[in-house]
Amino acid sequence: MRSDFDENYKVLEFKEFGDEKGNLVVAEGSGFDIPFDIRRVFYIYGSERDIKRGNHANRYTRFVLINVSGSSKVLIDDGKKREVVALDKPRMGLYLGPMVWKEMYDFSPDSVLLCLASEHYIESEYIRDYDEFIKEING
């Protein structure tokens, strides 16, 4: 799925192929399905339903979140509006651009949330205080 990624966040749907042997989902980087070169991959699993993960914004890293197993919800806040996206299909991804506050929660017991990142981990580009995030957004 090629798409315009001018938005701060966007739901993506990847190609899925299936037959009697099972299903295969394809997500290619470098501007095809994933709008960036992937420099870091990590995943979250074993989180209880009432645990919140994330709770931060990034100054320049972009992400795509995919629940490859189970489900979770993501609260997205761009400083102007808040929205909740349910990730409950392995062919569905959520693109998050820079300066988007994110909170992942409501993990199903079998949830595995795969995170693809445009940058290596750099602690200094994380904003972990919501009030600081709002100050930076409003300049």
C-alpha cells in the first residue's frame, strides 16, 4: 500500500496472502508499505490489560506499530486532538510521525505489539513529560 504520509498518524493496511497453508502478511520498508528505512525493531508482550506503555513523544523518530498477535489500543495525541486506535488485525499497522504522544494499553493476554522505528534509540529525543510535550508543540 503506497500512501501519502503527510499526516502525523495514519492507519495502514498491509497486503495479506492466504491459502490452505495459512496466511502471510507483507510490509516492505523504504517508502513502500512502511514510509521509512527501518533502523530499529522491538516488540512488547506480557503486559497486563491495565498497564500503559509508551507515555512519550519523539522529536524525530517515526514508528509503525503492528499487533502481530492479539490486540491492544493506542491513544494518540498530536497536541490538538486525541484519538484511540484499536490494533486487532496482524495486517493492520499504525504509522506515528514525530511529535505524537502515544500510550499503548488494553493488551490482550496473547498480545505481541511489534514496533518498527525510523531511528536507533536516542534517549535525548524522547519527551516523557506530557506538559513538556504540549509546550514544545505550541512553541
